[in-house]
Amino acid sequence: MNTTTHRLPAPAKLNLFLHVTGRRADGYHLLESVFVLIDFADFVTLTVRNDSVIAREQDIPGVSEDADLTLRAARLLQEATGTPLGVTLKVDKRIPLGGGLGGGSSDAATVLLALNRLWGTRLPRHELSALALRLGADVPFFLGGTAAFVSGVGEILRPVSLPPMWIALAMPPVSVSTAEVFSAPDLTRSTASETIAAFTKDHGRNDLEPVVAARYPEVAAALAALRQATPTARMSGSGASVFGIFDDAGEAEAALRRLPPDIPGRLTRTISRHPLVAWAFR
């Protein structure tokens, strides 16, 4: 058996804002957002096999094999390319589940990026992105490699250039169901569409935030704490994580000290490039 092993990062993302602009006839919501990568990551270990088996080395608490996006990503690429190779996967899970930070999507993207090179399948980026969209609306973003203005159901990506930002990240110990949030009757679904030109780092809001904060007091508490330091603190994605943007690390650290003792926080910052993309498509 081929035992080539690589341990590779799967960085988290933040939604600097998230507007729900409508809903399609098929039920999918239309969104506008800016996604940025941060230097907080899961790590995926991949051991290439020559027996076509795709397996995971250990269970992930709260994630069944059927729901495991890393396994689904590997199987999808194998099916699309007909490769005879397989892989054993292990995820060092650091990004919280249901935290609105795209951890599962990023893990899947790392598997696609890595195996496309390690298996020698060499799909071009647009074909790999089409596979990624079948796994989830957020997955293609992580193949793009940079911050992006996102629209449609999450599949339309336009790169944007942003200055580095220090982030005070609060991670309330709750897991928020994205499906539950988007099905809530009190969700705003009619925010006016905007253009990239209107965007600034303090722009907009998260339309999902009132729904989540009303149902999860831990999220409301994290928002209240960070807003003592910056009024533009907001939730990422469908929650539960909350963040504030600062010009320097000291200000962000001071904001984190305002969090209640039962809400974990960490200092992080944005990164301009996904650490794998250049390697994967080299």
C-alpha cells in the first residue's frame, strides 16, 4: 500500500456581512456576503492508498460517516475522475461545529485540493469548483484562495482586496443548525442588493443574527460583550461565532477580555491567501 501522508490546513472563514436578498422557487436563499480567510484552521491528514478504499482513521464527534464532507469530497473526486487510488483521512478538528466559520466546508475543500494533486487527477479549478458546489454552497470559496464578494446561493465569487485585519473571535459553546435558521419565519429575506463598490469593512449586517441571538442566549451575550469594544461586532454565517474587527492586536485582545468566562475566545487575523491553493494547482 502507498503510504504517502500529508497533514494540511483547512482555514476558517468569516462573513464580514451577510445579507439575505431573496429566495428562489426551489427554496434556496439568495445571499450577498464578503468571505475572508483567517489564520485559524482544522488540519486534515491524508494517506494515499493504492487499493481505491476511502476511509477515515477515526470518528469525528457529532459527524456521522454519511455526513462527513471529507469522505464525500474524496468519493466525489474519485467518481468524477475514475482514479484507482484511495485515501485514509483524519481531521484534527479545531473549528467548532455549527460555528458559522465554514469548518466542514473548508475540510472538504482541502481534501479536493490535496487529492487533485496527490492522486494526479489534475482537474482544472473550474471543474473542481463544480464538484465543490455539489458538496455545499461555501465549499467553492475555499478553492478560490482569496477574499471574495459572494452572491447567488454562494456560488458566484468575485475576488476582493482587503487590508489585513485583527479579529477578536468569540465562540459560544453551542452548535447552530443552518437549516433551522434559514427556515425561521422571522428571518429577513428582502435586503436590497448592493454592489462591491459599496463595501467597507464596517459595511452591512448579518441578517441571520437576530434569529440566532433570540434563540441562543450565549450568542446574544457574546455580541453584547464585544460591542462594548466595537459597535460593529457581529455574527459570522449562521452562527454561533461572533467577531469584532480591530486595527491592532492589542485592541482585539482587550475586547476578548470582556467576554463572559464561559465563552471561549481567541485572537486571530485575516490571511490574504489560502495556504494550499498555489501548491495544489502548481
